[in-house]
Amino acid sequence: MNMNELKKTDPEVYKAIEEEIRREQDKIVLIASENYASRAVLEAQGSVFTNKYAEGYPDRRYYGGCEYADVVEKLAIERAKELFTGAEHVNVQPHSGTQANMAVYFSVLKPGDRILGMNLSHGGHLSHGAHVNFSGAFYETFSYGVDRETGMIDYDEVRRLAKQYRPKLLLAGASAYSRIIDFKALAAIAREAGAYFLADIAHIAGLVATDNHPSPVAYADFVTSTTHKTLRGPRGGIIICKAEYARMIDKMVFPGIQGGPLVHVIAAKAVAFREALRPEFRRYQLQIIKNAGELADALVRKGFRVISGGTDNHMMLIDLTGMNITGKDAETALDRAGITVNKNAIPYDEKPASVASGIRIGTPIVTSRRMKEPEMVIIADLIDRVLKNKDNSETIKHVRDRVKALCKRFPVYEDIEI
Ligand code: DSN
């Protein structure tokens, strides 16, 4: 990636990008919702398609000169359909996961209608009805959580709540839930309650696309996702839906809630979907899961409490209650040592979300760097050392040096010229 022009034109932005490249290279990033997109994805996203207005859809645009925009949008749609078996219709224009969800809500709900989704503080997502989000402001929202003992979704409880509140939309999907989600069971609950069923697979899209997690596509009226998490594409969203809702969804995305699509991002989505169709991507997703399992086991061996006892997917939630450290302080101490995680509320957390009693850890990025099980054991050891010696600057420095050495062995974007 040649940035010579940028270096001359805007040294300040150039420097920030250079430092961000170094940060991504030199730290062990364990943010469960992030990934490092390929150079091909970055090139498509940084392309001249950023110059183009293409309001409308392929072959039905409101601007001239859209012939090549049509090419990339059609490719993105075709490849997404191939990737998510059974997808009847795909819209690749949502700018984000939240906007994908907004398009679904605005299509089938009226203000004041009822939504039942997973509680934010039990692992759900802001856009699933949290009161601080438009979804909580526009709709009457109810939530289900996880069982206090098992840390898992209690499907009988979801059924009970669905019967009691009769939501118009039942939502599945999470930002911090480490177990398989039974989409089939949730679809049946939605049907019994007379609700639409929306599965937001943002976190697990890569796992779903490669059969490493059961797919909701056959059961759900709507499936939404981001494209930049396990799927490893550019930052953005998509909607998959049954053919009967295709027109309604397309009209709601544009002109309903968005103007011109981000054609450069759609081009990059097409590239990412092609990459995701390769056999190596399936192996990559499997390795993400193996790495998360190994890391969770190693942390349990060190005495940490992993919510639900482990993980079936790309992430885990660590309960720090009883370890004399908050999620916030753990995040800060780990980052000083070169390990980036985020503080996260745990189910039934007594601390405010800004402090939190837990941290969330995910393996998509370290797996993109080709780290495997032995490195996960090392990372668990480094996390343990930092969290048990957070005020010992020598330990922090020692871990920082070991992190740098590990990162050197597993480079990212090594051919990017900066
Ligand atoms: N904020 C994202 C996450 O970290 O899970 C979801 O949008």
C-alpha cells in the first residue's frame, strides 16, 4: 500500500495511519468484534469507487455512469448468496450492522410495536432494543438473558417471555455470547408468538458461512450482519431475507434510510465474500474456534472464571469478580502490556457498564496472524501475569517485551510500505 502522496499532502493523517499500522502490528489484539482485512479488501475499499454516486440498485440507478458500480454490487450479491446457503435475497448496501437492523425494523414495525431481544448486559447488542439506542426509543422492548448458573440462553424462558409479551419481532444474536445459538428453536418460538424472526449474526457470520455454526438462513425471515468481524471484510452491513420481503427491504435501505451506497465498500465486500468462499477460509474459521477453546481452557487452568465454562465460537467472557480487579482496570493494564481487549459487563453484573466486572476476549485477529494453540497458551500466561500483577511495572514491561517478540513472529501486512 503506497502512501507517498498522502505523506506529502497530509503528514498528520499519514502519521496517524502509520502509527495505527504499527499498533496493529505490535500488539496482540483480542477484541472479539475486530479483524484485519486482507490487502485485497483494503485496496478495493481504498479505490476510486469512493468517487461514485450510485443511488438505486444495479440496472436501476438514479445516476449515469454506474456500469462498473453495477458490476461490483452484482458480484457482492451473487457471492453473498453463495456464501450463505439458502439466501433468497441479499442487500449489500447497509453502511453498518445497526443500519441493517434499522432497515428491518422500519420495514415491519410501527413505532411502539414490541421487540424481544437479548439483554445488552447479558451479551446482546445496543440495536436490539437498548433504551439508549433508537431501537429502545422507538419500540417497546423486552429482553431475555442467560441463566445465572449456566451462563447459557434458557430457551424455555424465551418462550415464556414471548408468550407473555407477544412481540412483533423476536431477535436472536449477540455481541458477547460464547455458545451456539439455537436459531431453529428461536424461530419456532417466534412462529408460536406470531412474531417476525430476525437473526443478527454479525459476530459469527464467518463461522456461519463456513458451517462452523448452524445457519439461521433457512429459519429466519431476516438475517443481518456486519461484514468486518469474523467475516473479515470491510466495515459495513448486509441483509439477507426471504424473497417475499425483498422489495420492502430494498426500498427501506434506499431511499428509506440511506442515500448513496458506499460503492468502494461494496466492492470490498465482494472481494471479502470471494475470499470467504475459498477452502482456506473454512480452515481459518475452524482455527478461530480451536484457538478460542484453547485460550479459554488455559485461562480456566490459571483460575479464571469463563462465563458458561468455555466457548463454542470465537470469543469468551471472563468474570473478574473476586480477582480484585475491574474490567476497566484490566483493560488498561493489559493494554499497557500490549494486549488489547475490552471491558465488558458480565451477566448479572453489579458494576456499571463503564467499569464492568469482566473482559471480552476474541481470537479472529490472532488467528488471522496465523497463531495457533501453542500461542494461545502463551497469551493466557501473559494475561494471567498482567492481571495478577497489574501495579508491577517490571512485570508489565516484561510482558510487553514478550508481546512484541510474539508479534514479530506473526507479522501483519508485512509488505505495506510506510
Ligand atoms: N460494538 C460491536 C462489538 O464490539 O461487539 C458490536 O457492534
